[in-house]
Amino acid sequence: MTEQSPALDNLLTESRTFPPSETFSAQANATADFYAEADADREAFWAKQAERLHWDTKWSQVLDWTNAPFAKWFVGGKLNVAYNCVDRHVADGHGEQVAIHWVGEPGDNRDITYAQLKDEVSKAANAFESLGITSGDRVAIQMPMVPEAIFAMLACARIGAVHSVVFGGFSPTALRSRVDDQAAKIVITTDGQYRRGKAAPMKVNVDEALEGAESVEKVIVVRRTGDEVPITEGRDLWWHELVDGQSAEHAPQAFDSEHPLFILYTSGTTGKPKGILHTSGGYLTQAAYTHHNVFDHKAGEDVYWCTADIGWITGHTYIVYGPLANRTTQVVYEGTPNTPHEGRHWEIVQQHKVSIYYTAPTLIRTFMKWGNEIPQKYDLSSLRVLGSVGEPINPEAWIWYRENVGANSAPIVDTWWQTETGAIMISPLPGVTATKPGSAQKALPGISAKVVDDQGVEVGKGGGGYLVLDKPWPGMLRGIWGDEERFRETYWSRFADQGYYFAGDGAKYDADGDIWLLGRVDDVMNVSGHRISTTEVESALVSHPTVAEAAVVGATDPTTGQGIVAFVILRGNAVDGGEEAVQELRDHVAKEIGPIAKPRQILVVQELPKTRSGKIMRRLLRDVAENRQVGDVTTLADSSVMDLISSGLKSGK
Ligand code: ATP
Ligand code: MG
């Protein structure tokens, strides 16, 4: 059946595997029997994970799914999320442990212990309450990666206010639409932010965004760059004037397990961003469970670093909630990876003896482009677990990561998840799984995922189709803010008969039944009746020694339906991409995965359009490939990239 109507052709083969060392496995948090334990009784398994947290009132029921697709986890339970992330570690005698090694871009540093974190969060909570913020109120946060951003998030959680973090680089229009959508009462920002060694304004953008914004009562401004900013009397308050003088005592109140914790807008790769709603008990349970097991984190021993921005879900779950719930000592870095030099990350790893490092494929490919000699200059021997998130990681980038960063020994965990899932869903377990470059492999214990065809029937080994989540999970979204219809339509209508959550990603099983993610269903190409994933063609291109990055789209073609158009960035040491080089790349793809996938056209470019979370925006490249007006670019990290690509193409070929 899958042979007659494949939802996705399965082209790329990758057979390298890397089992964990015996020494790693022997000390690992997660063991192979977790899978069987979770399969035997999923709810009991999750109840056990929830015991990692401090509950003021224990739940009476693990899961209530009677009102699907609106789940309730740990029904009747009450807890305070901030207490779990901060106070209880101090109460347990770990107040002197460093929670955050903060590294500012210009070279300033700040170490914050759990005891200090407790004081800062308590003061901010008192300050917010003094402004009349109460449980359920929305607070928008647009800040760079400064400690106050984390204090602000935790202070909201502490008083039951709902935070919504917006990327520091977003335009006034993008901020305004998010503020209006949730009717935020307070906005927290900074005077400015450091970006690539320069101070850039922030507050003036916020002012522009908030002109006439009716819901906003106060704007709180953290001083970071020291640049002068306009202050609106009666509305604007300096953080240091408001917060610093507050009492460091604040009694955390317990909230219902289903109390809203935050709203976060998706990155908008496929269209208008959605305000994803997450709640407390289930979310924190899965955040802590996954952080502990997927990264094999040991409290008080490891130094962990997740390079995401807090404006992205990864920053929420794997900088703030998961790690702090697990009493992590972590690095938080404010700036860009090449400021002031391309070895900045490795310098930080060396200095702080980072042992767990979690980043995105886009950055790994950038490191490849910069050259192997850069990481080689630093002592990276402290690293013992490496993670990847955000996009499928191309096998060659995976191998580069393992060899150049992980000394050929640190397990790599390729973690698939989404803003909507709240936490990691599909990933190897570092002490258990023999990893495969490019595959996220297996749903975690307690999680269930399937690859299905158009009809919702599971495909067999070697088959491709749509990724679905067929059972509810604790960290799942509880809706799209203010838009129940869009929630049902986007995620639950495609496989309504089966009641599956439709992730929107293409995937396949390999011969062992492991899952490979193949990019967005929206991006799948149809060439002469073959459904080809962008990821596979991109990975084939990246496996050529001259290519650092590739983005592939399907453009309308009179004979084949769609033709494959590739945009490639060459590696630092590669000569420029003349006719011959391009022909060689086309042949290389044909050789790697078959003639059907040979790109019709390959364009050498300097940059690719990416979101702030580092994802390639293929819909914009499709516009270029089909000579259309380029669509919405508001969530691009750098909107000038599209002009560069379009003009380069016009003048070039
Ligand atoms: P929008 O939904 O608005 O288009 P988005 O999907 O880019 O935005 P996120 O929730 O940040 O916003 O991204 C989730 C998506 O990222 C997944 O659906 C998947 O396509 C991709 N992704 C994340 N991690 C991985 C991974 N390890 N392997 C493959 N794809 C991944
Ligand atoms: Mg999405």
C-alpha cells in the first residue's frame, strides 16, 4: 500500500551508527528499561516523573483527556513553578551553587547563585505586584539575553502572571501584533542591546510599537547599554528603581496544575505566527524529565549551555524551566557567536568547562563554514554530551559536530520537538541509543509518535509520510491564545478520525524502524510524481566537501510539475561556484540519492533567509525561484538578506 501511494519517497541512505561507550552507559541517568516501563503504564510513568517536582497539593488524576484536544494533566494538583525552579534548591542547602554564569557580549560577567536568584526573583515579584499585576495578567517581555529577562519570567511564574517573550530583534510591528493579540498589561524591555559588538537601540522600538496600545499600563526598562532613552512619564519605570529596593521575601502561592504559564508565538516559518499556550504542572514535569534524561544532566557536577535565545521555545524549556527545575549550573551568553571572534563559543566552553552543549544545525553549519581550525584551538575536553534542535541536522554536519566538537566520543542527541509540544519528544537517549547521523530516532519513553500515510495508516519500515503524535503528553499545548478554531483546524483536523496530533512535518522510518525527520510537509516537492523531501536533497548537497549550507525548494515546472531549485553557501575554503562546480554538485546529488533528485538549478548565494531561531524560510526562496514578489519577512533575523539574494540572482545568471 505504501508502495502505491507513497506520501514521501525515501531517498537518502545513511548507515553509520555510533553506540555510546560502556563508561558513558554505566553512569547514564536513563536506561533502556525506561521504554518498557513507560509502555506498560504511561500514566504511572508520568506520575513518577512528576514526583521530581514539589507539589503543594498532590493531583488526584494523572490525565483527563475527556475534553480532547484540551488535555488536563495532574488534575487537582497545585504547585508554584518558580518555587520549583529556585527556592527549593536553596531550601535543600544548595543556595551557594551557581545557577547562571552569565557572559555578556562585551566581556562583562556575572555569576548568580541560587540564593541570589531567589532574592532577585522575589524582588521582581514584589515589584510586579506593587503595579497591580495579578494571576492571569499578561506580561510581554522583549529583551536581549540578560539575567533580568530570566528574573522577569520567573517572577511572572511566581505570581501566576502569564509571560510572553518576544525576540529582541523583532520589529515594532511584530511586537505590537503580539502585545495586542494577548492584551498585555505590562511590557518589559531594555534601553538597548549588544549585537555584534555594537549597542543597538531597543526601547525606542518598543515606544514605536506601543503607540496607542490600549492594554499596556506600564513599561519597565532594564538598563543594559546605558544609552539615553526617552521616558514616558506615568508609563515608564526603570527596573533598578522599581525592583532593587523591594523586599527579597516573597511567599510563593500554589497555582493549579493547569494554570497558564506562558504564551509563545511560533517562529512563523509556515505562515502567521500562532500564540501557543502552555500551562504549569505537565509542562514543568516534561521539561525537567527530558532535560535530566536526554542531556544526562547531573546536578552540581555538569556545566550546561544551551545557546538558544529566550525568545524561542528552546530558551524557555532548556534555559529557564527544565534546567533550573533540575538545579543546573549553566552558561547564559548574551551575544553572537562571532563577537569578537569566531572562536567565542569554544573560548566560553574552555573557560567554564562546559560539559553539555545544546545548539542548532544552522550554527553547526556556520562553524563548518568558518573552518575546523577554529574549535581546534581550544580545550573542549570537558564536553560529554552534545545536542541539536531546530531543523533536521544533515548527516555531514552531525559528523563534523562529533569529530570537531565532541572529540569523536560525546553522544549527540538530535532532539525533535516544537513550540507546541513544549519539550523534547523524539530523541536518542545518550547512554542507550546507538546514534545515527541525521536521525532523531525514537519517541522518548512516555511519548508516542508515528509516521502515517494520507489516510492516517502507519507506514511500514522504509516508508515515508506524515509525523503524528498519537497520544497526549504532559507538555502539550493547551491551545492557541484566543483562537480555539485555529487550534482545532491546524493540529487536529488532518487526522480527526484517528484523533492524532498533526505535527506538520514529513518523516520516514528506516529499516530499523527509527524515525527520520524530513522537513515541513508544506515544503515537500513533487517532481514527476515523486514526493521528495527538501531535507534529503539538502543533506546530499551538504555532503559535498565544498558546500556549507543548502536550501532547496520546488518551483513550478512545465514538464515535471515541480523542478528542484537549490540555493547553496560554499565553505570558507571553497573556490567560487562557476559552471563546472555547479554541474559537479548536480551530479553529486544524482549520485547520492538518484537522478530524480538532481536539481534543475543551483544558485550560489552568500546568505540564506533565516528566522531568529535559525530556521531557513523556504517559502521566501520559493517566491524567488518562481519570480514572485517575496512574501512576509517580519520574522526574519535579517530582512535585507532577501534583497541580497534577489539582486545577486538578477545580476548573476
Ligand atoms: P511556524 O509553526 O510558525 O511555521 P516553526 O514551526 O518554525 O514556526 P518552532 O515551533 O520553533 O516554529 O519549530 C518547530 C519545527 O522545527 C518542527 O516542526 C520541525 O519542523 C523543526 N524541528 C525542530 N527540531 C527538529 C529536529 N531535531 N529535526 C528535524 N526538525 C526539527
Ligand atoms: Mg511549526
